[in-house]
Amino acid sequence: MRCSFSIATILLPAALLASPGSTAAGQQLAYTVPSPATATYVLTDNTSMSITGSPMGPIELGGGSTFNYALTFAADGEGVRVSAELNSFEAQMTDPMGGAQVVSQAQAGVASTFEAVLGGQGLADVVSESRRADGDLPILVDPHAVLFPGLPAGDASAGATWVDTVTVGVGDGGERVVVYTYTLEGEATHDGRPHLRIAVSGESRMTMSGQGMSMDLTGSESGYYLWDLERGLMASAEVSRSSEGGMAAPDGTRVAIAFSATTQLTLEN
């Protein structure tokens, strides 16, 4: 799976969690056209970055964002076409030079619409991106990748695991690769209805080069998803991630970089 992503700030100069219940036996998890064929999601993300070893001293950057999407699903051959419209978007960023500031949708590089095609197990094609490559908002994920994580092939029972690799483009020629391992923990009740709780962990590596700089970071992710058995959609999710490494400047100066972030997803209706 490949998605677009940028985090221009790197190159600056200097839910209710229900406990697993009864065992899920032979559940078929797959993306199909849900009923009704519409859904509204709210996605929030908070990402922070610290730089140490810089001639300017320690630098702290951070950003928070909230996306509200209206999704429409339709059959597309053997897959499902998803058309998403951004109902609302809010974001802010903090840096040592400008302090706290509002980030507009244009600055963040967030598209008003995007389209994707789903296979049974996840994203088969991203027709139009949810974010531009030159967006300024620090965020480590693409919305469409959060909305539609990988699912297992065939039936899955409690304890089943599967693996999916997500590759995200970073800037000009860089990339962030995450190898996710999903585990079906069992059934859970959420909003009074049956769901499946899926634990997720991941190992990531982000490499980037440009403007004479190079960066290499490694990290890990952990969290959960709740799959709505009645709707056939992800209903809730929370994933935290952290990574650290370094960036080298053209003059040989090397600084240490660390990221931490939490992303939450909620199906509103």
C-alpha cells in the first residue's frame, strides 16, 4: 500500500475502549458497500517533534488537527469506490519562532475531497490524495490510510494475526515504511452493539533527503481498532507512535530528532 505524505517542518532551518468479550469465531472481515452507503468520520491527530544538538539549542515543534469527513460508498467492479468530502478542518501548530498559530487548510495541504478504491482487505488504489506533498502541518499519517487499515484474507478467529506494510512518501524522494501486525482479540460491545477489537502494533523507518540534508528515524506504533459488525466499517481507533534518529546537515552537523504522535478515529454515523 502506498500513500502520499509530507512533513515540510522537518526541513526547517534549525473512545470508549470495551474489553474483549466472547471469542470471535470464523468472522469474515472485508470491505464491502455498507448499509447505509454513507458514513461520517472524525479524525484527530496530535504530533510533536523535538530537535536537540542544534546550534540554536533545543527546538520543540508540534501540531494538532481535526478532520471531519463525509464518505459515500459505491460498488466498483469487484471493489468499493469511496468518495470523501471534507466537511470541516481545524489545525494549529506551535514552533519556537512563531509560537502557537492557526494552520489553514491550504497551508496544511489538505484536499477538500479524495477518492479511493477498496479491495476486500484494504486500499487497492488511491485515485486522488487526501493531502498534498507540500503541506506544512506536522502529521505522520494520511487520513485514508487511517480510515481503511488492512484486513485479513478469509475468516479470522480470536487470536488470528496478519501483517500489512504501509509505505508513505515523504517530501522529495523520502519515505516512511511501517510494517503493521494486527491481532484479532475478540468481540467487544461499543455503543450497545457488537464489534471486533483488533490490536495493532508496528515497526517504522523514515528516511528523507533534500536540500543537502538527510534523515533516518526508526520507531514503533501501538493501538487498537474496533470493527462494527453491523455496518462493516471501522468504528473507532486510537494509535500512538514514536520514532527517533538523526538528521545531518551539509556542513556535517548532526542533530537528534524525536517524534511522538497519537491519532484517533471515530465513526459519527
